[in-house]
Amino acid sequence: MRNILIIGSGKSSSYLIKYLLNKSHDENLHITVGDINIINANKLIGKHENANAIKLDVFDKNSRESAIKNADLVISMLPARFHIEVAKDCITCGKNMVTASYVNDEMQALDKQAKNKGLVFMNEIGVDPGIDHMSAMQVIDRIRDKGGEIILFESFTGGLVAPESDTNLWNYKFTWNPRNVVVAGQGGPAKFLQENAYKYIPYNRLFRRTEFLNIEGYGNFEAYANRDSLKYQSVYGLNNIKTLYRGTIRRVGFSRAWNLFVALGMTDDSYSIEDSENMSYRDFVNSFLPYSSSDSVELKFRHTLKIDQDDIIWDKLLELDLFSRTKRVELQNATPAEILQKILMDSWSLDESDKDMIVMYHKFGYELNGEKHQIDATMVTLGEDQTYTAMAKTVGLPVAMAALAILNGKIITPGVQIPINKEVYNPILKELEGYGITFKETEVPYFGYNPINV
Amino acid sequence: MRNILIIGSGKSSSYLIKYLLNKSHDENLHITVGDINIINANKLIGKHENANAIKLDVFDKNSRESAIKNADLVISMLPARFHIEVAKDCITCGKNMVTASYVNDEMQALDKQAKNKGLVFMNEIGVDPGIDHMSAMQVIDRIRDKGGEIILFESFTGGLVAPESDTNLWNYKFTWNPRNVVVAGQGGPAKFLQENAYKYIPYNRLFRRTEFLNIEGYGNFEAYANRDSLKYQSVYGLNNIKTLYRGTIRRVGFSRAWNLFVALGMTDDSYSIEDSENMSYRDFVNSFLPYSSSDSVELKFRHTLKIDQDDIIWDKLLELDLFSRTKRVELQNATPAEILQKILMDSWSLDESDKDMIVMYHKFGYELNGEKHQIDATMVTLGEDQTYTAMAKTVGLPVAMAALAILNGKIITPGVQIPINKEVYNPILKELEGYGITFKETEVPYFGYNPINV
């Protein structure tokens, strides 16, 4: 038996475990799921004979090391900041490792040691990052192999609620970490390239400069820019790219309404609100508005943000009960972002029967034989229920497939890797198709940003 | 002779040196002015027999220590971040010290050592902080001595251009460190109290929530909130205060126009613009606007920021030559804030004949015998020329007066101090009147934020 240690049995581990257990007989696998709390781990492995759950505190060196020593390969599904201790042990014990997280400087620093020991440290192999890398590089390499040159690459991903569960005015529910949604876009401007010009969007404009997208059968979407699109130029080798933009997908209208929170300062996570515990939602809103002895919070809000009386954006706020005098914050020393998150979770939490949806949209512009072309590629994946979500599926399956490929000697390039090479992405994308994760490609006229006739 | 060492001979040292030299015979003073570059120091001391200039590199321990050892009192006019090394030497050598800067944690940490050695470390005794503390505490203490209770304190200060030199559409020129003006308000929300309610303004709203002020003979002003007004509650002992607000004064209309820069992200100092060196001013503006192959930068700017064609705000931008195709940034790896500063310095630098102006406005609301009262106090000081500026006068004179009072045993309370006690502020405010720095007090009906008839 080959032992795979999965550390972390949170929301994104369900499909990962299911996939590996399904393969465990044919592939001679034993799966150990380690977590500080093994309730969910036990639920996910059931009574499967090729699996066990162990209590594993990632900050306890002994329990961590002994678990890793017994494994042939380690998958870390922990939050990204916790990978590094696991990674260092994998170096020490000589184990291959897989994560779905971005490579940070600490992880990158292990590259040489991993190479010296012949270890594969595969990262960024979930959905975003992950499937986005693989599906983009497959098209990019195909175009290059034909002799084409990529001049435009735009890529958009969103975790949304499935159409059948889309029941609120925001067309949004939390399908993943709510905190990341509330603070998204902070910490620096969005940077990207449009027709060879570097463009910068500050946080306060981010949700007002959206792009629109349409996916057949799923309707219209919008996207706001991710923080740093420029780094993909070197990662994907897009030396002569003119337009490079990555964004996050929402339903149309979300961003305009979200910007109200940004404008008032309600997404700030850098300081605590005085006496937050005893505030009503209305008090919270009022703390961002000028004092008045006569005017209502509602009118001050409309006036400050110039909201017309018949603007539908207002109904979105009412739906959240934002002006409630009775609902209380009940969080001590909370930041504005924490309070906003609580208010949103009242309205945007998934119901038991709700399903999620992952949407991805790539645009590839290229020049071949002096002519410009464009390929659009879209992928939509729906969740089954609240355990087997689209998020868990698109994150977990590529992780599982990569882990097995490494065990089987199909992925052998050592070092700190991301899935941008054919040996990695071709078999995995092929296998993902069998699970319904497919891209629909369309040839469209190259539009870029320079239409011939304005 | 008593030796006073002044470290730093920059813009704010002219009046300080002049005052001390004028007193040097009667008071038996010898003034040593130390600076890394002694050209300006020599200009300021002229051929006065009681003064000399020495080359002093504040980072060179030996030259710093030997200068401090020879002094009876040290005045540091360096940028605030450089005081601490001087302060530590003053502890070691047992010397009193005066600065015009805010007390930071490092300085505060020296309090016990200063007390143990019986040393006075007087800080925040320039104009803001300085004259604001003294003039406010004088009125606050007077009200308290009568048995009144302060319920409202609002305080506004601005460094502006004198009316006779006010020649541009912004009614503003750089009379002090331009960089501080460009990044003002960043790094956290403005926090204050209005009628017992805590209020928070994020940076992106700061310049849209101004207060208006009128000073007889000088017309209308506006003020935007300073970052943290709340700390003045404990500093001034305003336990039952309902409204507490500090702000920065500009001429009316400045903030609305400034907010255009904030909205586009042009004041960001946290990242470098690609290829900034070779950009035109127009390219710089365009990097914050969406790409278009047909629309002009001007129209994109107007559209993005919703500027009507007949809005005077537009003329303010044109006056800066913001859309110039020929003027170049010429700064390598510059941040947006650095580039904006350069553009503004083209237009807002003082001419040789320009004069500056310091404006201060306090509002004191209080309750006495069950009735509410209000006192407004205003101060306006004009500069004489570009050496003897209003800024140098209002910063330097209180520093000089405090230094002399310490030498003469009039200020004796040891430790890290700010000028909020009567022994300090009464004689200094009295003496400042002789130099034309006077407050005009007016009793006005208490308005607060709760007018009886709305």
C-alpha cells in the first residue's frame, strides 16, 4: 500500500478524499486524514477500509512529523499560511507534497532543497489557482505550437451560487471563506495591461470598473480586476502580450452595490469600532455618516452616496436589514469588515439545499500569419450539495489527480512546481472532463481593445 | 554664557534663531547651530558674535555627542523620526531638550529616565502641535475654573498662502513639506466624536466631508478631519466631551478638487508606476483610466469622475497642466504620490515674493449653571517673506520661548512633556502676543449639532 496523508478535512477536502478512496483498491492506496478535529474527517471517510482519521495539530512538531514519516506523499489542505511547517518536514523526511495554494516566498525558498532530494512539491493545483493555469496553458501552448503569438490574455473566475439557488437581489451567497470576500481587493491597486499600457485601479474604484461577460445558458456576469495580473506575464511566458487582465466574476450589479460599503469604509479591517458589541446594525451604518439631530440614517446614506429614490440598489441594502434598529452586532472590538461580514452572513449563508457554482472565462487573443484571432473558453461547474460543492470538486479533484500522478511517477520534475507544463496539465484536464469539468471553446473575431470601426 | 544647541537649520529655524540671538546679550546665551550642511545655518546667524555654526551629522555618534556635551539645552528641529538619537544622548549627558514634534512611543519611553535625572523634555511646542495645545488649554482651563464643563471641542489649523499671494484656482501653495500634503489622511480612517457618537471617515470620503469656517477679514475656509481626534480626549482631560473634532484648514473648494486625485489613486505612495521616468503627465493620468482607442484622456477623466462640462473643478486641473503631452515625469520608479507631488510643485511652489499664512480656529462648547455656551477663538498669522514665514514664526517662537524658560528655571516639571500646563502656556501665549500671534475670542450662541429648531 502507498500511504497518502491529507492534512485538513475542511470544505475543500470532500471530493479529494472521495476520489482517492474510489481509486484505493486499484491503486493500492491507504488514505490518512489528519485534522485537529476529526469529526468531519470521519464523516468524509465513512467506514472505508483503506482510510483512517488521525488527530493532527499542525503546530505540534511531534504529531506532525510522525504522521508525515509514515506517508509516501503529503497533501496539505490547510489555509495557505500553515503549509510551510508541513513543507519543511517533507523536505526533512523526503516526501512529495501537493497543495492548492499560491507559492509564497517561503515555499519558493524550498525549491533548491526539494530539487536536491528529487522531490515534487506541486502547488497551485486547485481551481484558482489550478484549473485556470492548466486550461490557459493548454490553449496558449497549442497556439504557440501552431506558430501563433499571444497578444491578449484575460481570465476570470468566480465562486457563485448556482442559478437554482440564486434567490437574493445580490445574486450572491457565500460559497467560500466570507472574510476573503469582504476584504477582497484591499492591500494595493489592481495592476494590469491594456494594449501595452499599464493600468492601475485603486481600491475605491475597483468595483466601479468592471468588465462584462456572457456565458451561453448562464447569462450575464461582471468581473472586477484582481490585484496583480502582471505576474502572469513571466509565469506563462507571455513576453509580447499587449493585454493581460485577471478578474473575479460576480453577477451583474453586485459590484456597484458592493462599492457602497467600500465608499463608506465598511470593509476596513485595520481598526476596531468603539463599543461594537452593543451596536445595532443601524448604529454601525450611522458611524460612517455625519451626525444629524433630525435626518434619518436612510436619508443621510442616500444623500452621501447619491442614491436616487428609485434605484434598485436600495432594495439590496434593505434586503440585508442594514438599517435594523433591533439586530445587534454582538462582536467585541470588531473591525468594520468583521461587522459587515456578520451582517452579510445573516443573508448570504447557503441554505441546506443550496448549491454553488464555479465559473471560469478565458479570452486568448493571438496573431498567426499576420492575422488576429481570438478564442474564448468557458467552464461552469455546479455543486451537488453542501458537502460535494463545485468548489470542493474543482479544488479537490486536480489535487487528487496530481497526487496520484506523482505517486505513479507520471509527474517527476522535482522542485517547487505549478501546473503549467504539458506533462501535468494534459492528463489532468483530460481526466477532469470525465467528471464534467469541461471547457467550451469558441472562435470569435478578435476584438481586443482596438476595433477597426469605432 | 549658557549654551543652546539647535540641531537643524531648515525652514522652521529662522525665527527661532533670530529670537534667541536677540536675547543673547541680556540672557547670556551662546547659540550653536548644527546641521549636516551649514550654508543655511551661516545665513541665519549672520556675523552674530554669540553664535556659531557647526557641521553635525546626527547619525555620527561622536560629532553628535560632543556637540550635546557642550550644550546646556538642546533644541532638535530635525524631522521627527531623527529626534530619538538626540534624546538618548540628552539623557546620557543630562541635558534638557525641546522639540516641536509629536511625542512618539520611543520618546515617551524616555519619560522615566528624564524624570530620574530631573530633565525637562518639552515636545509638541511648535504651532500644530504647540500653539493649538496652549491656546486650547488656556480657554479650557478658564472655563473649568469657572465651574463649566466642556461638551464640545473642535480645532482646526491650516498652513496656507497669504491672501495677497493667493493667485491660483486652488487657493493653495506649498508652504511646508509638499509630501505631507500629498499623502495627508492616509493610513487609517479619521476618527472623531459628534454628539456622543463615534464617527469614522475612510480616506476615500475624507475630502468630501468637510466643515466650513469663516474668519472675519479673511473669508471662508473649509476643513477636513485629521486622522485621530479621539486621543485629545485624554490629553486634554475632556472626560464628558460630546463632540471632539480636529481638522486641517483649506480654502473652500480645495478638497472637492483634491478628491479627484484620491478617487483615481494618484496619491498612493505604496507602489511604483512602471516606466514612470518616460511618462508624460498625460500618460500618468491615463494609467488610472480605462483603455480606449478613440476617447480622449480628458473625456475618460470627466466620465469616470462625473465632471460636468461647466464645472469649475475642471479649470483647476487644466491650471496644473495635468493633461500635458510634453511635460515629463522624469522620476525613476516613482510612486503615484511622488509623481503627483512633482506635477503640483510646478504650480504650487511659492514665488520669491510670496507670503504664507497660518490659520487656527477653535470652538469650545460648554455647560455652566445649566446653560450652554460657546466660545470661538481664531488666530491668523502672516509671513514676512520666504525666510521669515508664518510657519517658521509660529513653530520657532514657542520653541525658543520654552527653551529660554527651561534655562531660566521657569519650566521645571521634569519628564517628557507637552505644553498643556499653565506654568508653560500662560507666559508663552502672553509673550507671543507681543509678536502679533493673538487669538480673537468671540462668544457665540451654542449651536453644537443639536439646534432646537430644525
